[in-house]
Amino acid sequence: MEETGEPPSNRTNSNAIDDETALTQQNMEADEASVNGEADLENNFLHQPLLKRNRTLSASHLAMVGAKVSYMESLDYEINENDLFKQDWRSRSKIQVLQYVFLKWKLAFLVGLLTGLIATLINLAVENISGYKLLLVSGFLEQERFMMGLIVLTGANFLLTLSSTVLVVFFAPTAAGPGIPEIKAYLNGIDTPNMYGLPTLLVKIFGSIGAVSAGLDLGKEGPLVHIGACIASLLGQGGTEKHRVKWRWYRYMNNDRDRRDLITCGSSSGVCAAFRSPVGGVLFALEEVATWWRSALLWRTFFSTAVVVVVLRTVIEYCSSGECGLFGRGGLIMFDVSNVIVHYHLMDIIPVTLIGLIGGVLGSLYNYALHKVLRLYNLINERGKLAKILLSLTVSVFTSVCMYGLPFLVSCTECDPSLSNFDCSTTGRTGNYKRFNCPKGYYNDLASLLFSTNDDAVRNIFSTNTPGEFRPITLVIYFVLYCSAYGRLLGIAMGSYTKIDRGLYAVLGAASLMAGSMRMTVSLCVIFLELTNNLLLLPITMLVLLIAKSVGDCFNLSIYEIILDLKGLPFLDANPEPWMRNITVGELADVKPPVVSLRGVEKVSRIVDVLKNTTHNGFPVIDDHTTIPTRGNIKARELHGLILRAHLVAVLKKKWFLEQPRRTEEWEVREKFTWVELAERDLNFEQVAIEKHEMGMYVDLHPFTNKTPYTVIEDMSAAKAMVLFRQVALRHMLIVPKYQGDGIYPVIGILTRQDLRAHNIQSVFPHIARAKGREKQK
């Protein structure tokens, strides 16, 4: 749906012709200057429009995903201060306020508890399914039935991938992908439909188990973040859309603001569950996904992650006795390198800096390749559900063949005599030294990385005090497959010139690649410190992350921003484009269709007509003849506020009509409506039936109108308006005229997030696009 009645040029009628003539003349001059190459982006005067009136700025929420479109709406994070809301807050006792606060902390606890339990379930399932699968294939290897081993491995992975793909394709398409970009968009104020429902949660859980157990090149970290957000959303709304808890005390959470805070807790809990990193989880939410933050939210997210850690620690202690099948030391990712004493000197700055540079370049290359691959996937997926399934199965077969076949290409390595037979040349699912196809006393170093679970592979490559475990050719092959291992390769190249363990070089390489791709620094640094349990790595880790992020920023956007752009989600960045300072919000309003407004006491027929013929979500409420007490009782138009579409539907549904136009008393409204009813988002105008004789009746909209909407003067720059819009988490921003007086309409227009996106503005202001192109050429 579109957010508003499209804001117009609402000047007085007497000035409309003059304004249009002046605007046309200015546009002709601007066009001529642009053609002649004289348009100056930075020196343009604010009162000179940069546009041609043959284009219009659309506020239609059409999110492009390849060649498809999906309708996007914004969320109501702004407090709607109408009469019913104020009465609700005034009527709350101290006990009810304490109940509200207690409910927030209780839900934060439940988010952490459930996220920790589900993360445990996923890890138990993945470790046992993958473990028994690898043990079965290892038995065929010992019998030298190599072809049967390939068939069993490929077939098992094929079935696991098929089950996960079918779940996603047929039951919850929104469960595809990591889900982090959508969470980032939701916390930015974008309503991402069906992303946090019960079907998505269940498919995400079982789909992740199948996909990770199948050995695909993905992890459970991203899905765990999405799972935490789904749990938070379901708890925040009291269940699913069709089956919600109707407890009276739950009504306090029936708003977008509190659900936003709870989903922030869920995302941080998901990161904590994935990496056993409570502080890193909080910082991830702060640095990467949350747009709006405050100290109270910081405490609750930290509380949620603390609960997750307690749950995971309890499970680890219980499973260490062998009560969880093959789940033991692995599963809950922890790459402990605390047994290594980190020594580094000035010369080590050179390889550490080089790791950061390589990570930044590789991270940006990975983002570029992912962008192209996702576009290709979109073209394939457009062919239907069968094409999606075939694509996943093709990737599964290719992965299985590489995983099983590549270790045969490398020669066996003799075990270190200092290691016992138990520590070297193992045939099970774990261990640094996999025998694979080698005789006793030898191991296959490539199989130690490929023929393992994802967690064990990372644990092996991070292993310390094993300088000769992996040969360079093995690391090169692994690097080509997974864009990793270059840190350990660099450690081998440095040889005796460095005192840093090669396993620590591998840790730094992984950190730099993540920073170069995701562009995270602070949270990623803390996550790696909590993962490795070695505080001595802090200085060089900080240096590597800062260099990798800086280098990556020179080439392209972060991986999450690329996915946001591909999905067409109208995300508002923190920093506006510099050229947006040369455009005023009044100019943006000038290129939009006329605003649709309502009177304070409006006819039912007019409301029905507006709801039927527009898809806007907000309408200014104007009183035509309001007395101004400070000006000798002069009559003037008054901007009473802004009313939401959902509230209009609620009024029509209740048939709260008046025979004569008049303002109602406060008690009349309270008898018919409650704030809880107005907080519902699933009201549908198509379900409202209005009788013919009711069309001539009236509705008093004053009690339902937000009397304090955010307004900006028409001369404010688009850049400043965008910063305000994002920081306050608005859905609508009213533009008011600079001059007030008789005959001047009190509202020039309304801006939504679509109107303030740089891409949309550039499509309407062609001179800016051309001037920006010339700057790039220079």
C-alpha cells in the first residue's frame, strides 16, 4: 500500500498559475543549462527546482526483486498521541505500569530461553545426523568400497537437501536465505510480510538442520538470528496472526514499538546462540541491525543473551558425559586458542596488515560475485518451484562430489611421531587427522577439512601448535572452494620470521574476510575474542578488522546492503547523499499528486470514497473554521493532525456515526472504543459494509487523530528531512508552508520513506543524475 495521500503543491489558488509559470520557466532554464553542461550540483540555489514536471515522485511501495514486485509498507513506530491514547495512559495505575515493565523483561527472558533451547536442538540434530552419515561413509572407505561411499554420501546429502528445499518452496518461501537483511529492514521501519510467522520459524529450524547436515556451504549462524527474531515476534504479538493470546495484560505489547525492541533482543540472542558470544550478540544488534537504540533496550538485550549463555552452558555440561549421542565437544561453536601464548613484535605488523588488505579485497570480491550469483538464481527461480528444487539439488550433488572426490587428489601425509595412534589417523567424524583413504600411520590433510562437519573443519584449520598439519597445496584447494585459509597460508609463508602461531593466522584471516564482506568491526572483534578465548589477540584483531573494512568500503557495499538492494527493500541509510542538501522538501511535494485530506467532522460517504479509491495509509485532518484566540478570534484553517487508514476502518466497522455534524464528548468515544482496538493492524476495509442511508451521516475524527505529527517547514533540505525521518523512526512527515495566512492551506504535502530515498529522488530530478555522472567522469 502507499503510505499517504500523495502530497500536492498546496499553495493558494491565486498563486497557483504564477507558481506553475515560474516553475516551468525555471525548468526550461535548468534543462538548457544541463544540456550545455552548466548544471552545478553543489552551487544550485535551494529556491531553484532541479526538475521537470513531466515526472512524478511515486510513493508506491513496490519493492523490486529481480523482475517481480512486492508491496511494502512502513511500521508505526511513532507514538500516535490521540485522545484515546492519552486517556489510556492517564488511566493506568502504578501497578499497571509495573506490569508493563515486568512484561518486557519477562518476554526478554523467554526470548533468550527459547532461542537457547532451539539452538541446542539444531546443534544436536546437525552433529548427530552429520556424524552418523560420516561414520557410515568411513566404513566403506575402510573396506575400500570407494564408489559405494560416494553413492551413500551423495544420496544422503541429496535427500537432506531435498527435504529442506521442499519445506521452503512449498510451505515458507520467506524462510529462504539468512534473514538478517530482512531483520535489518524491519528494525529500520519496513514491514516485511510473513517473515516472522510460525511457518517461517518451523521451516527455518528444520530446513537449517537439513541444509547444514547435507554439508552445503552454509552455516546455522544466520538462520539462528532469524529464528531468534521469529521467536521474539511471536511472543510480542501473543502468538500467530490467527491464534493470539487475548489476555488483558498482553494488550500493552500490541504496538510496533515494543515488538521492534523485542525483535532486537531476538536478533542479539540468535548471534549469541550461534557463537556463544553474549557481548558480541548485543554489539551485533547495535552495530549492524538496529536503527534505533536506547539504554533500556541495551539492558534487555544483554539480559536475553545472558539467558542464552546459561542454557548453552547447561547443555554442554550435560552432553559432555556422552548423553547426547555424537554431540560432544563440537556443535556449539567454540574455537579455544587460550592454550597458545601470543607473542608478536614489530615485524608482525607487516603480515597482519597484509591479512587485512587481502581480507578487504576478497570480501568485496565475494560481495560482487554474490550479487551476480543471486541475480542468476533469481532468473532460475522465476521459472517456478521445480526450478528452485533442481537448483538446490544440483548444488548438493556438486558439493558432495567435491567433498568426497578432492581428497583423493592429494597424497597421504605421515603422522608426526610425537602423536599417539589415537590422536592421529582417525576414521571417525572428528579429529584433526583424518585417515580417509590412507594406510595406518598416515592421514589425508584435505579430508580433515572437507570430509568433516562445518564446525569441525573450522576447528581443524584454527588448530594451534600444529605447524605442519596442512600442506600449502591443501590450503590452496580449500581456499579456492571456500575463500578461506589464506591466513594460514600467509603464516606458512612467513615461516621463522614470525612468532605468531599459524592457527592464529587462520583466525585473523577469517576475521578479515568477514569484515571485508559484512563491514563489521566492533561486534566482530568481540565475537572472535569470545570464540577464541584469548584476549591477547585483541590488538592485532582490531587492526585487521579496521583495515579489512576500510579496504572493502572502497569497492562496494556490505553483503547485507547488497541483498537489501536486490530485494528492493526501501531501506534508509544513516547518511544522506551530499546532493540531497540542494533539494527542499517543498520541491519534493511539488512533484507529487494532490494530497488527500479529511475534515475534522467528515461525511461517511467521503471517508468511504477515500478508502475505496486510494491506498494511502495516512491522511491530514483539517478544520476549516477554527478560532485563533490570540488573534482576536480570527477564523483560520487548522491542521488538527494525522489519522491512519486503520483507524478510519475501525470507525466504519463500529458504525460510530452521527446524525448531525458535531464534535463529540470524550465519554462518548470511550464508551465505544479502546486503545487496544485501534492498535490492531489487520483491519480490512473490504470487510466493512456500509448501508446506503448511512452515507449521509457524519464521523467525528478528532478523537482518533494524532494531534502531534512530525512536521517540517517547506524550505528544509531533503538531506536534513531524511536524517530526522530515520532517527525518529517515522512513517509520515507532514510538510507545512513557510508562511501562514488566509487562503493558505496548512499542509503542503506528506513525505514517506519512499520519497526520501536517494534512488527515487534521482529518478525524478534528472539534472542531479547527470551532474553526478559528470563528477564521476572527472
